[in-house]
Amino acid sequence: MMRRPVADVARGTPANRNHSVDHTAKRKKPHRRSRFQYAGFLAVAGAVVLMVWRLASMNLMTTNSYEDEMQIATQQDPAKPSSVRTNNTRSNNNNQGAPAIRNSTTRSDVVGTKNLDMKTKIIASQALFDQGNKPEETSKGGSGSLKTEKKIEQCGIYMAPSTIPNAGIGMFTGIDRRKGDGVGFGDLVVPIFDQIYHSGQVGSTKRFLWDEYCWVADAVGMYMETSSQEEPRAASPGFGASVNCHLGLTNVKEGPTQYDAEGLIRHKDVGVGAFSGYHNRSNVASRDVPQGAELFVNYGSNYFESRFHKYGFIPYTYSYSDADVLLKKYNDTLRTPYKHILDKNTKMEQDLWAMISSGPFESRTSNALPTSFEQMELALNVGTATSFLNDTLRTMEWLEQNGRCIDHIRPGRSTIRQAGRGAFTTRFVPKGTAVSSAPLLHIPDESILFIYERIPNLQFRPNNATLLSKQLLTNYCFGHRNSTMLLSPYSYMSLFINHNSVAEKVNAKLRWVAPDDRPLSHNPDWLNYSVEELTSLYESRLMLEYVALRDIQQGEEVFIDYGPEWQAAWDAHVEAWNKLPKDPNYQGAAEWNADERPLPLANETRSVPDNVQMRCLRLIERPNYLETLKQKEHFLELEKVSSSGSWPCQVLDREINPVTNETFYTVELLIRNTTQTDDQNKTLPLSAKGTIRSAIPRSAIFFLDKPYTSDMHIPTAFRHPIMIPDEMFPDMWKNR
């Protein structure tokens, strides 16, 4: 009965052909006017449905303005041995056994979001997201980034099941955060380099679960670690590996790392090269974040492009802008002109929106559209992306019941000198409390972390290549003498927990997470699988926790026992290291960056060593570079992280400002010829005219270790996994 008038009116004919119509009449009867208006509404409604379907399928904004701040890169099919892993990838992290859907939409009811009237009010007013409050002052220095000691008593970071369906665990804030606030403490970052080469042609086909979690080298500033075509990868095994991505609600921006060896000197300290110098990868709130919100970073569109088979049409950042455009067209074309009809028949519009949101054409834009009539009304007021915010909020009661507080510890310089950094409690931790929880990535064959002699111009090592060492990641893994399998934790702060050989100082121990404790990512069935069976499982389903053996006071360093085999290996390493020849004149990039003396000129006795490269920020190429250099120091630090942000350079002259006593330099940029192979060890040709710059401050000049010369590349550096106690290690995993 309702479709025929739509068709007839659309053709411009009377709705009822069996009745004569007096077209000269003044049509004063309300029911007749209402009838034709209703028919007009249906015609427009049908047209609007088709319009939205068509435009949504087209993805209005086809530009590449993805706003990728820190991109996780693409990963080629690991089954293709001829491909080079030029970039890395990210996490399945799936508790359900199905592919993780790190979708930007949540098309299902979620729990823990009831009775959030205050937060709903916040969303509707956009007070938290759009008011642009000035950031509160955060703590300075060190690795910590919580605002004050007063805040430490309140748990600031929770690990709990993600609000994104099938995405496994997520990270949640336990406190309100303003834009610009630090989020937790800075991450440790562990380089993984030349793994395809070292694995060999056969080994390179093996799946490596860290491939799903790593960040590109440029994101953390480790692009000079190697010179091969295989770009280094950055395992960020704390916040960086645990946090999820929602491109419509990104609220955390991950920054660059710092690099230092915690005062260790190569010719004096046996622990040099045994821990990563990359640390304090900062996390900053990119918008105001309410208490209980899940934290999201931007993986970059490349991550989802390369996994279309897994994630499908995940909405990108621009997809929500497209959806806003469609909503406006829907509102202007249908809702506003026919408000008098819709106000009397809400059910009709609900059905109409249900038809639109479940249209036949799937796209990134269509998946960004609100899924319910109520959400659509909210989206018209606050924007499509923000309309999904309620789905990503959890109450504190829900987080306490279903999650774990994971900011009981913070990083700092260890009380054991050779250990580098350690983990210190942020609050009093009672006996029996889980100090930290550690989801695990299983590595069935430890040989995937072996390092062999490097032979130039080969994609894969020869089978008879000499074994030299192991990847630094080995030192952060758990293992057992009777198994080839390693377990690599991606746990917030727990990788800073050190070993102590003095039994009285050990204040924590390892244990498996109880299967019925909380709905996190531990499946006890996996303890009964063989290593061979685990090889085919490409997801994270194991979890350990560090439990306090006694009351631990605030500020204490946390220690566990790495096991007698680890201690024996360390003792043997110390003995062998003491017999090695030492170079007391060695200096690396860290020493040169910390040196406050004026930089040397080419004709002076003091010179930059061969293992160190001087670099200048590329922005000094710009005509207005002097003005640009006056920007905040953090901007300059970000430029230093990326390989595209600087050029090799040399100092030609220097002068001192008589007023400020500050030294300024005249430098020449040594711009690489892009036609030659990308080997940063080669002599770089001098560039064309116009590459000499004057009045350059010291802050625009920095130093990097040349490829394969930093501490982690020392062949004799200590390598050994942390040993899991015999009583904990499953018999099914003992395969040697």
C-alpha cells in the first residue's frame, strides 16, 4: 500500500488512478495535504537511502591525508622467502581465537558502560574533546610521566579486555587526563635487525609473532643501527605493544625514544650491550581523555591496508569525516524538511536509518556510520567519531573487577650498575599482590633470534655461516634448558624487573595467571600443547604475573630470581670479559651527544671518531631555518628521530655570541646521492651549491653511531634468556 504512491508520485502522476481529481480545487482538506506530503517524504526518503548508499560506497575523501603520526608499517607475506621485510607489523592479541578485529566501529553491545550519565553528558557537550584546555604541568625528567606523587596512589593505567570486539586486551586510563598530559611511563624499545638474513632462506619462512607488534625504525629513531635493505624493527614491549588502535578516537600520541647506556662505559663495564639503550618512549594524551576510557594510538593506514584480508573495511580517520558529510546531507535533505512528519512517527525513521546503516555496499565510510538511530542523533550533535566514545568507556568498578592495575612500577636507574635500568614501585604493594602482569608471545624456535656473520650483498646467510651472537630481544625472553621455545613478554614496565643474586633482596616471583582470575589473555590449555602444536597458533594466549613475596614499600626496586643457570651464564661471561682486550679511547655517539665542549673543526686534533656520524637537522635547508630553530626543543627532538629529518654534515667554523656566550656553527650538509645504494657507511658525496648554513645552534647538530657499531652489536655482549623454574615449566614443552 505504501510503495505504489511512492512510485506514482515519483512519475508525476496521481497516487490513486481510480478516482478523478479536481486539479483546480483549493485542496484545503488536511488529510489530502498530509497524504501528498507523506508521499513526497517517502519519495525523498528513498532517494536519500540510495544517495547515502552510493556516496558511502565511494569513500568521499579519496586523498591520502591519513594523518599518520607514527605508522606501523606493512608486512609482506612471510611465506614468501624472496620478499624483504622492509617494514613491520602489529598484534593479533586475540583472546577469542579468531582474527583480531581492531575495528574503528563497535557494532555490538558492550558491558561496563551503564550508569555513565556524567560521561554521556560530557560526550554530548564535547567538553572534554573540544574545549582545548591547557595541559596541566607534568613531572620533569626521568622516565616517569605521571603528574604528581599525589596521583600515584590512584591507579593510572589498567589492562583489561578491549572494548573493540575480538581485539584481546586493551589499555585504559584510571584517571582523567588533559590534552598534553603524559600517559604512564616511557616504554623500553628493543631493536630487531636483519632477521630475514640471519634466519636463512628456510628460517625466513617461519612465522614470528613479534612481526604483528613491531613499529618501524623511524618511529623510534633507530634507523642508523643497520645499513642493509632490511629495515630494523622496533619491539616496544610495553605500552606500544599492548595499546589498540581506533582511528576515530585516537587519544594518545607515542613519541620518540631517548638513548643512553645509563652511564656504562664500553671498556669498563661488563654489562655494556646487554640491555637496550632505547628507552623512555613517551606517551602523551592527544586530546582530553575521561577516566575509564580505553587508550588508542594511530597504527597508520598502511597497517590495515596490508591486512585487508583480515580486517576488511576498517574506517580510517578521514572515513569519519566522510560519514559526517553524509549525515549532514541526510539531515538537510530529509530530517529538517520533513520534521513535522518524523516527529509523529519516530519508528519510521528508526527503520529508515536501520536500512541505511545496513546497506548492501560495504566501505570504510559505511562502516563509520552510526549503527543505531540513537547514535545517529548523537552523531549529528557531536560528530560521527565521537558518537562511538560511549562504547569505549568502562566504569572503575568494571576495571577493578575485570582488569589489572599495571602501573605499580616505574623505570629508573637500577641499584645494580651493570643491569642498566630497573623497576621501582610507585606505591606500597602488599604481599601476594600482582606487581605486574605479562602477556606472552611464544617463539617456538629460538634459532629465529640467532645472529651470524654478515656477508655483504646476500639476502640470506649461507648455511655454513658462523654463529656470532643472538638478538638483544633474547635477554628479555623467558626460556628453559630443555626446550627450544622462548616466551617474550609484552608487558607494561615488567621488562625492567631485574635479577638479584642475593636471595634476601628478591621480593617477587613468577607464576601463571589463574585461568578463572580475570578474563584476560591466558588460556591454560596451551600449557598442555606441544611446541609443534604451538607453532601453528599465531596469537597471544599465555600470561605470567610477578607476585610480591613480601610487602614492598613505595620506591623499592623489584627483583626476581632469574635462576641458577642464568647466574652461571653471567658469571662465565664476566670471567671471559675480563680476559678480553679493551680500548680505553673508544667513544660512541652517546658520549659525543653528552659532551658540552665546542664541536671540533676539521683541522683540529680532536675529531669525530670513525664509528660516529655527525648529523644536522634537515630543516636548516629551508630559507627561514633560523626562525624555525627557535621553536620548542621537543620539535627538534622529533626531527632527530626520523631518517628523513636530518643529513650527515660537517662543521666548517664556529663563533661565540659575546652577549649570550653561546656557540654557533657554520656547517655543510653532506647530501647523499639517491642513485647509489642505501649504505650509510659509504663516503657521502658533497652536495650542490647552497648547502652551507651559518648561525646553527648546537641543538640542531647531533651524533649517531654508524651501522653495526652501537653497544648491542658487540659480538661478546651477554645474551641469555630468563629461566622459568622447573616446577612451572610444562613437560609438553620440553622438546630437547
